Amino acid sequence: MTSCNASVLLAGVGGDSHSVGLTILRRALRRRGFQVVSLGTQCPIEQIAQRAPGFDLVMVSCMDGHAHHYLGSLAGLRAAHGGAALWYLGGAPSLRFDEAAEQRLRALGFDRVFVRFVDVERVMEIAAGDLVERAPAGGRLDGLVSLRRPSRPLSAAFGEGRLADDAFHRERAEVLAAWSTGRGAADLQDNAKFLGSRRHSVVSRQAEVRRGERPLLIQPRSGVSDLTEQIELFLAFQAAGAGVLSYQVDSLTRNNRYADVARARDQARASGAETLNGFPVINHGVEGLRQVARAVDVPLQTRHSTRDPRLLAEVSYAGGVSSFEGGAICYNIPYYKDYPLTESIRAWQYVDRLTGLYLARFGIALDREYFGTLTATLVPPCLAIATGILESLLALQQGARHVSIGYAEQGHRVQDIAAIRAISPVATRTFRRAGFPDVTIGTIFHQYMAAFPGDPEHGAALIRASATTAALAGATRVLTKTPTEASRIPSVADNLDGLRLVRGGVEEGLRAPTPPDERLIREEQRLIEAQTLAIVDATLRAGGGDVAVGVVRAFEQGLLDIPFAPSVYNRGEVMTARDADGAVRFADTANLPFDEGIQAFHRARIERRRRAEGLGPGELEVLVERDVLQLAREPFAGWPLAGGAMGPGRDRRDAGGAEPLQEGGR
């Protein structure tokens, strides 16, 4: 059998819905002649096994390290449904990357398991070799499964209005009863007393940065299951100079599966092998979290991506956390396959009303942060900033007054600096027009979130230079990475190494007299601001002035469209890629509300690169694939990729000999 008549079924399992890899793999397989059907992410294994007969190859992706939780029934399902397909498992299926982990997962019923990153070209070579001697399955294929949801009438009760106190407290009783530890968060006055006893909060620390009293805050990422180990991590990070501490919540908690968390913790105690990939806040409860807060003298934040965040917010605030990340867009569209925006908006209105109550009743200032990283892949600044502003508006309606808007570094220094600088002026203008003149705004810089270089030395170079960009941009806070990002779950030593590198990069940026080429930064900032305002204003018009209604309608109409997002409520028509100078542009603006001048700018920038790399008009997806896999696939030549005289300013060449970047160029 050749690839031209081989059929492939693609699907993702588990709570994590990162779909970039599946998207790239689907496009690459089709380009090589495979017939491909994709079921998307977050598929039950029963659904995949039922569809498998008639296919030659089934490729399953798991991105949260818990494949053994989701796929334990595979062998029986394969026997029940039949079919002669080969089964592959990849992504990030295990928390371990050794041969034992691979063998354990193969025993579930897979013919091949990839526990580490494998280049898509290599995967296709392996697949072609495995299939060459096999007879085609000959099943009837019906193409890519379309799951996009049609628009529906909105309830008259749905909108941006502030939740009434009586309705909120009735709902609160139900939320706190969802798990046994919820009752520990019931007393708002006691919670406020504990929050007020902390010497520092994220809001107060960020105010010090804005006043120039301290440099930008450095915030490492971490999250382990054991309470004592989490405290030890935080103490080590505090000693290393972390300005904010946060734990990543495990993926079972993110999906509100608290009973499964309890079982996993019991199994870990019995076996000595950890199976959770983060800190299970709900199961530790308020007193457990207060133990963490008392142990350190640095403000805490909860980072998660939870489907229903209400109980998590309650326990977090009651436990001494002064910043809660997430929103109805950023923790829905990039993360969940079928989560209606009407439901996520309503759930986050509860979180924002809770945040507002602490401020109004007790004077406790809590920060609400929005995850502008989105899908972490080729996200233009305007989309990250626009979603953060819209989510902030929803929070302000509920009484919150302290917001932080995040942005993920893309690797073009001019564009990255311009993006951070654009956040406050555009947000301030929008908030004032909406009647909120007294909002404090933090700007959050996420170090590069896409595929990291495999060599830790290259990762270290990236981290240090990235921190310099954050300092040059004037960010309030930087979220750090570790040099071993691509090869293993970071150890304490890895995290401390990352913090050391970030401190050095920040110091270098603060010593610099001026950032690279201020003229180009100003030009890029003007473009970002114009695009962001176009999206925000169009969204508000779509809702007749109601932010909540506008967000739902904007996604339906494609006025908001997040590249590579798995959600069936996202049109997925926007395509992005780097231009010839390395900045992220729109290869297809689809239905985004840009004027002809902005659209023409993006067409010209992408066309210049396409011609430079010798690609035809129908090969834009090749640019996307090259950009997504660049650091994992190509020799590392420095960071940032482009746009900064202080960085390597390296020539950006692909395998086909693309034209080089000019120093400091846009």
C-alpha cells in the first residue's frame, strides 16, 4: 500500500485540547497523499475505536501526560470493534519519557508510542514504512468531520449585567457543595481577614512596578501534587528572587474530576509513582492552601484552564491567593472542544462577581489575569489583546477593578515590545469609554510558549534573551520557562536555572539605554492598536453594546477567530504565519473586521515571504508548518528570531533558502 491510498484517523484524547500538532499533522499527511479523517480533540476512546474499522492507521494524541487514565479500555475496544488498523500514540502521553513509560503505554494496545517530540516528517516516514506491506483496509471515508455549531437565539437573561446578590449567594451555596472542601471557603469575612493579613498581594506588587519602585516581577511555573513538595518548591523560588508564585492545577482538577484526583492520590501513595501533573487545589482545600501561603512571603496566583472555575476561585481566594487567572474566552476557545460561550461567560461572571465582592465589602484588591497566550502558536498580538480587553470588560461589569492582560512572546523583538506597550493605552481607552476610569492594568509577558529547542543550552539562550525583551517592553510581570522545556518535566534545579537566566536577561534589558529601533516599534504599535480596536469595537457593535452578547455573536460571525483553536464555536478560518522578517502576520484575515489597508498590508507581507521561499499560492500551510516546528526542527541560530539590535538579529532562513532578515527589521 502507498500513502496515496492509505487512510488515517486522527483524534485527541484527554482534558488537554492543544490541537496545533493535530492540525499540522493532518495537513502534512494530506499533502503526502494520505486520506485523513480528523475527529478533533477530547474524544472518548470509545468513539475512536468505533470509527477505527475501515482505516489503515489510527493516530491518537494525548497532551496532558495522563494517557493511561483515558486509554485503559483500548485493548478490549479494539477486540470488540475489530479492524486491522495500526494504532499510534503521541503528543505528550506520559509524565515520564523513558523506555519503561513507552512499554507501559504500548501494553494498552498501541503498535507504536512516541513519548517524546518526533518531527512530523519522521512520523510520516515511519507510517509509510509500516503500511507499505499491508493491504488497504478499503473503508469508506467521509472527510474531515465538521462539528461547528450553528448560531442559536440567546436567552433574554443572558448578558453583561451584574449578578444580583441574592441570586449569587444561592448559586454560591451550590458551588461550595460541589466537593467536600468547599465548605472551608464559606465564610467570606474570615477569608478576607486572611487575605488582608498577607504582607503582599499581586495587585500591590504590580503597583510597585508601575511606580518604578521595583523591576518587573519574575514568576516561575510549577505544580506538583504533594503539599509539602509544593511548599519546598515555592521556598526555593522565593530564595531565588521570584516576585510572584503560582501553581499549575492538574488536568483532572481542570476538568472538575475531584473524585478521580482523590483516587489518583491514593494510587500514588500506594505505589510511590506520581500520576498527577499539577497541584490539586480543590482536594487540598482551604487549609492546605493556607499552609502554602503562610510558608512564603510572596503573593500567590492560581493558574489552571478549568472548565468550571467557580469552586476553584472560591478555594483559591479563601486560601490566600490574590490573583486568579482565566476568562470566558481564553480558558474556553483554546482549551475545550464543545463548551458553549454562553456557559463559560456565565461561569466566569460568578468568578468576577466574587472578586468584586471582596473589593466592595472588605477592600481586598484581587487581580484578574487573562491568558493572552491562547493557543500559544502564531497568535497575532491584536487577538491576544482584544480578547483580554473583552474579558476585562466582563469582569469590570461584575465589580472587579484590577486586571492583567497577557501576551505570549512570538520571537520578533520589535513586535513583542510593541505588543506589550499597546496593551495599556488601548485597554485604558476602551475601559473609560465603557464608564470604568479607575482600573489598574498589568501587562504580562509569557516567555515563548510554542515548541522549544531540544538542546538545553539553546533553551537557556532563548530564556535569557526573552527576558531582555520583557524588560525592554516594560512588562509588569514575566512568566518564565526552563532550559529543559523540550526534553523533560523541569526539576527544582531546572526551574532555579531558569530563574537565574531570566534575572540576568532582565538586568541586561534594564541596563540598555534604549530598545532597538524605536521608530519601528512605534509603527508596529500603531498597527497593533488599530487592529485591536477594530476587533473590540466590532464585537461591541455585534452585541448592541452588550459585551457578553457581543462576544458570542463575534465568534459566530468570525469577527473573533482564534487560529488553531479546537472549539466548535470558533470558525477556524483565520490563518497566520511569519512574514519574511519573522513577525507574525495574517495569511488569511477571513472575516476579521479589518479595513482594506490593514488587509492589504498583511497580504503583501505574506506574499513577500511566499515568493522568497518559492511556494505557490496554494501552499500557505507549508509556511505555517515551518513556523510551528522551526525551533524543534532547525538548527538553533539565536533568539530572538528577529527584530532586535540587542538580540542575535540572525538571518531567518528555512531549508529552502529564504531571504535573510535585516538587522532590526520588521
